[in-house]
Amino acid sequence: MSGARRPGSGGGQPERLGDVLARAVVQPARRSRSLLARAERKWSRTVGEALAVHSWPRSLRRGLLTVEVDSSVLLAELGGYRRAELVGRLAGEPEPLGVREIRFVLADGDRG
């Protein structure tokens, strides 16, 4: 039985399991954290510091940005009145994240 081969190696040495796992598990996790960090920076620039203190990206998957907010009043405002505007503003950012939709959720401990 043959081991995994390095891509483009033309049948060279079997690839180490740690290398295969790094590509399959570790690297995607790093990219995901890096993408979320970029989303947090862009969110802060897009909504401004005053709103960014009360709302923050929780995840970004397949074009859906999930944003937590710390009050029900802000949830209603962002989720109702400003959602389309914010999607457009994020799309207009340099190096856009591919956000096509934003879902707002209430963070634990609603203070509104």
C-alpha cells in the first residue's frame, strides 16, 4: 500500500502525516482566524468606533457575516434599518471579505 504523495512530486517520497494534517486542519483554522481578525478591523472602520464597541463579528462563513450586538435596541436598528447599507459599505472596502449577507444576533447578557 502506498503512502500519500506530495502534490507535484511525481511519485517521490511518501508525505509525512503531520504535513498532511497541517494542510487539512491547521492551515484552514489559521485562515479562518485571520479572516475573522480582518473582519473585526473592517467592521470597526465601517461602523465607527461608537458602534464597534457594542457590536463585533463572531464568524464569517460562505459570505455570511454573523455580528453580535450587546443590546436589543441596536439589534433592531442594525438588523432592520442598516443591514443593506452595511453590506454595501463592507463590499466597498479595500480587499473586500466577500460579505453578501449580515446576520445580527444578541450577545449573552442583553443590556438594552
